[in-house]
Amino acid sequence: EAIAVAHSHPYPTPTMSNSKTKDQMVLLTTIRKSSAPYLPPPLLQFLYVTDTYFHLNHASITNDYCHDEPSMAILSALFLAYIVWQSIQGMWTSSTKRSTA
């Protein structure tokens, strides 16, 4: 006999009526649309293939965490990681420099 356990999702999903989640979805779409004219066609094709792959093969993850733009969510996360890395490097470099005066 199986017992159904109610599982509350720790993160908002697009199906929830949450304005913050909808704002994030709109933000990713806006970023993609505004950056598309400046990107080369092979990169745009790669973004399309990535989105299609995630929608077909990882629908539950895509719907819960990446919304309609999985490629933009991935690129945004990588860009944020790059910014954090550069900030840490900058702080490390400035704290380890010795004064030559």
C-alpha cells in the first residue's frame, strides 16, 4: 500500500502565482530578445538547440528552475560566476600587493 506524501516545493515554480517568478521569466526573455541582434547566428542556433534539448529531455527541471529560457538561465549563472570570480581576484590582488613607497 503506497502512501502519498505531500511535498512542498522549496522554490517557486512558474505554475505558482508568484509575481517574482513571473518577473524572472520576463527578465530572461527580455535579455534574450535584446541581445539577439548583437549575437552571431551560430550562437543563436546554439541557444535554440540548448533550449529545445532542455525542454524535451529535462522538462521538470526546466519548468521549475529555468522557466522558458534555459540557455539564458545558464548563461546568466555563468556570467554571475565570472563577475564574482573577478571580484574575488580583485580583492585578493589588492590585499596582497605590497607598498613600494
